[in-house]
Amino acid sequence: MPGATVQLLQGGQQVATAQTDARGTAALAAPSPGDYQVKLDVTSLPSAAKGLEPRSDTIATTVQEGLGRTVAFRLSEPGSEQAASGVSSSQVLQRVATGLRFGLVIALGAIGLSLIFGTTGLTNFAHSELITLGALTTYLYQAVAGLPFLLAAALGLVSSAVFGYVNDRVLWQPLRRRGTGLIAMMIVSIGLSLFLRYAYLYLFGGGVRTFPGYAGQAGVQVLPGVLLRPLDLWTMGLSVVVLVAVALALVKTRLGKATRAVADNPALASASGIDVDKVIRTVWIAGSALAGLSGVVLGLQQGISFQMGFQILLLVFAAVTLGGLGTAFGAVLGSLVVGLFVEISTLVIPTELQNLGALVILILILLVRPQGILGRAQRIG
């Protein structure tokens, strides 16, 4: 809703105020880190919002140094027909749609992480920075170099793939050849993640940016009660096409079969004549490109920041674990489950706790099926 007045309060005193723009957003500058309250002036809502009211007109939040913070006021009709839980069917349908959209983004990042784990056994915490890299490089190619978005996105994916190749060739392949343990390699990945994340912060700053020309699209009704932007529909379609292409490549091509063989038993695959190092290198290239695409799609939906990959890393790990460690198809299925649960859970719990719901369902499913949804049970003792 445009034209609504939003106030920033601290200790009951107003420190900033602004009006929402055509996209329904307003930027408020906090003078210092600390606890704040964001208040919506309900009387300032435009005539288009007649009969609607927010669940709460004041939202408490905490602002940290150098980091942006987003709060959302959700307007609804207090007299609309609702279920016994207080949730209408249109709200559920809208959350299912946004959950599928978010789940596809997670799937693009999770499938690369799962393939890398399956072929190398590495739990790569730096995978989140590969997601961020795709969005940042695409932004640079478009906003700084002035290239068209599609060309900028293609170059951003190439940059991610090249970085994945260099990453494996310079760091992970030498560590594998020296027989470095998986725990030690995981610690290295955590250090690499921290280094890259704060390198992004130093080079690009802590603000949130958007791709030029792709902000403020109005939603269109795709189903009764379901609104999605044309951009969302295009990115969801692209994600489905890419995931199907990866699935077909894994099942139908020689390289895909070799990848599954290496993931199943590297020693036996090597004895059968498969070049294990080449397969792993290809997996790093493809997995990094998919992570970069995930970052581009996420940037189109939520904006670009230095820690955007880190913010969804927990959900990516949850999706991979839920679907079954090392299984690409399980990663996709787990991502859809996580995306849906994260979005639908916001109907009954605060938005700030939405990631908690994903972890709860992860724990519950693993208690019943420890190997994950599509994972195979193995003897460990």
C-alpha cells in the first residue's frame, strides 16, 4: 500500500518517519544499533486499504551495525470468513505459492551442495558464499558494467562456475591428495566462508541492493486468492527447467552415471576406469553454477546483500539432510518440503521464527527415518 506513514521509535520517542512508496516499502534510518519499534499509522492508510487492518500496528526489532533489517505489516480483513484457527483458505493458498517459490530457490543451492557431499564427503559451509557470489557478480555486470540483465546473469553464472573450478583445483584437490580428514576440511570450509563473507562486506558494503529494472513489480492473480509477480512466475519456471535438466543429465548421460557411481563408491568407480578427479571437478563447476543461479533468483526476489547466502544456509543444509545426504533428488524434495513449511508456518508463528519450523520438521522426520526421505539405510556398526 503506497502513502502509508511508518514511524521508527526508540524508548517511546520517534527517531525517524517515512511514507511507503508505490511498492509499499519505506526506508527508515536508525541513528545507532539497538532495540527499536516500527509503528504503522493506521489512519494514514489509503482508501484502497479500506476495511483492512494489520495483525499488529507495532513491530519490535533489533538493528545491528552495518546490517539492514526488514519488517512487514500484513493487512487483512477482520470480518472475512476464516477457519477455526483464524487462518483463511486464501492465506494458505498464498503461502503455498510463496513456499513453492522459495523451495525452488533452496533446491538450486541444495542440489549442488548434495552432489559435492556425495562425491567428496565434504560438508561445505562455504557453499553459502557461492550463492552470494552469483548475485553479486550479476549485479556488477548489470549495474556497473551496464550489460543487459540476461547477459549479466549468464556471465554471473560463468563467474560462479570458474570460481568453483579454481576453488577445487587450488584448495580441495590438494587437501584430498594429502589425505586430509573430513572434519579438518569442514573446518577449512568454515574459515573460507568467513573470509569470503567479510570480503564481500568490505568490497560491496552492508546495504541491500536490487537489480535495476526489476524492483516494484505488481502482483497478478494466478489463482483465486494467490498473487505472484510476473518475475516470480518466470524464475519459478526457469528453476523447474534447470532442475529437470540436471535430473535428466544425472540419469541419462555418461557423466551423470559416472557421478552417481563416484557418489556410491569412489574406489570401485576408480577401479572401473572412471576418472574420479575429473568427475569431482565437474561436480564443483556445475554445483557452483547452480549455487550462483540460486543467488541470482534469490536476489530478484529479496534483494542482494553480502550475507544473503549465509541467511539461507541453514535451510539448505536442512533440505539436504531431510532429503537424504548425497542424493540429488532427495535434495530437491527436501527443499520443497522446507520451503513450504517455512512459509506456511508464518500463519501461526511470528515471521522471525519461521526458520525454526523447518528445523522442527527436520528433527521429526529424522527421528522416524534417520537416512532422510530418499536416503538409504546403512550399517554403521
